[in-house]
Amino acid sequence: MTSAASETAAAPGTTGEGSAGDAGWPRILTWIGPDGSRMESARVQLTGNRLKVTGRLIVRATDSKEAFGASYDLVTDDAGVSKRLSINLTTASHGDRQLSLSLDSQGYWLIGGGEEPERSQLGGALDVDMISSPLFNTLAIRRAGVLETTETIVLPVAYVWPLSGRVESVEISYRNVGDGTVEVSSPVGTNLVTVDSDGFIIDYPGLATRR
């Protein structure tokens, strides 16, 4: 059975370190990619279902893509809905570029970074995801309560491609298969990821593992 996203979707009542009194937060979470292909480190403040994150992602070059770095600041509201994201992107070819997304009370995203800011509903997305980052997968998993059901949950997500700075609406599906494992199907493929009791990624095969 499949359920779609709605603005009333509640965040899960997690039972891990982010619960009772939010003990153990803030924390620094760090992920390392296969063969050191990427590294991400984020300071995460968890207060109830509200997240405040400051992070840095570094990805080395491949035969088809140049290396890049991305520093970001993310804030959600009390329901876990992504409200603001600012990213500073750095590449050898383009230098530094800025990208910002903010969600207003009418459900429109203001996307900045180009010559003219764009205003779009992005398919009704309430979560953001950035390719190459394990941190951002947590947002939808927590907000939509993926760990609280065995149903497949299909969500529109504001999807950020760091190298181009492109933002688009894509559908990503999440299915809790038990024992801390979630099947995630996104534009880059389908993977079985492991998460902790708060929904933060421990291992994303082929992408990164938390250290």
C-alpha cells in the first residue's frame, strides 16, 4: 500500500537520542564515502522534531564530474518541514556560488542563486534533498514517520543538484523493511540504507558510512 505526502504528515515519535529532553544533542555527525570519495560533517541540533543543521560536504572528482565542496545551513519547523536551506557551492571551474531555498506559509519555495529568484511549489515538496549527501535523506524519513509504518511512502522532494545548482521536484519513495533498514528509491537508484532510531543515516551503500 502506498501513501502520498500531505501537509499534515506528522514527524515520528522517535525513541532514540533525540527523544526525552533531546539528550545527547547537539552532535557532530560525520560520513565517509567509499575509498574516501567524499566526506560530510554536520553539527546537528535536534529539539523535538525541529532540526538545525550546519554542515560541509566535499566530493572528489570522477572521470565525468569535477570535484566540489558545499557548505550548508538548514532549518526545519516544529513538524520537521524544511523551511530554509542556504548552500555555498565551490568548484574549480565556477568558483563560489550561492543557492538558497525558503518555504513560505502558502507552500511556495523561493529559490535564489540565479539572476532572478524563482517561486515554485515544487510539486508540494516539504522536504529538501541534496545529491551526494547522506544527511538530507533523514529529513523525509523523520517528518513522514517512515520508521513508524511498513507502508511505502512516496514524497515530492525539492531535489538539489550541487554541481549545476539546479533545483527540481522529484518523487522519492521510502519503505521501512525493519531492523533499522529503509529502502530508498530516488533519481540515482534504489538502495537499502540503515538508520539509527532517530532516522539519521548510518550506512548508505555506495555513498557513505557514518563514522
